[in-house]
Amino acid sequence: MQDLLRRIPGVLRTDVGYAGGSTPNPTYADVKTGRTGHAEAVRVVFDPGVITYEELLERWFFRMHDPTTLDRQGNDRGTQYRSAIFFLTPEQELTAKRVIERVQASGVWGRSLVTEVTPAGPFTPAEDFHQDYLERYPDGYTCHFMREF
């Protein structure tokens, strides 16, 4: 998702990493076991004068991954691949829930959304070889793409 996110006008920075788990300072080797509780995540820094949090979620996040598959994205399976929004403020939490309701009500996915909304907690940046993955490996595996509804 990092490659798609960085192309959005107003996105200033992206970092891939791990969020939502209980193991301090997890590594990819830890997270891929599915036992740390972490999700593979992308931290997004954006300019709210160019794009709002609500737009980032509704116009981009819910189009670049499948929010209806529990613990799965493409061929990747496990809790580390769950659809999740990690919020930083109570306002972000309310916005995320409101957007989920609108996307669900729109029926564009045809199935129930399983996206969790949870406090961000600590974010651990992934190892350097995961950062900018598709820039480093243009033919590398990805299951994310922009859907047109």
C-alpha cells in the first residue's frame, strides 16, 4: 500500500511497519508468525490543507485493499494482514467509524466490511528492506491496487 499512498496529493511521507500488537519492537520474523498481534501497517503523514483524514480513508484506503476479507489480503493470510485503521485521536476514531458506515451503506463491496478501528499504540518501523519495496523491486509482489467504483 505504501506505493499507492505516496502518490496521493497531500501525502508527505509513508513508512511501513507494525502496529496493533503486544510484542515490543517486533521484527518481520516476529510478526509473520501471527503471534505478536501486530498488523503490517503503513504510517501516513499528510497535509490536512490538501487532503483530509476523511478523504484519505474514503477516497483511497477503502479502494486500495479488500476490507471484506478477514485476516487476508490477496494471497497473504493471517492476522497480520487484517484490515485495520489505527487512530491517533478520538476525532479520527469517530471519522473512521463514520466512513466505514458510509462505505458499507454504499454497497460497493457487496459484502460486510471487517475493518477494525483501534487505537494506534506504538508503531514499529519495518526493516529497511521493506521500506519503499516496490521502488526497490518494481516486479515485486503486491496485492494492492486502486479499484474503480
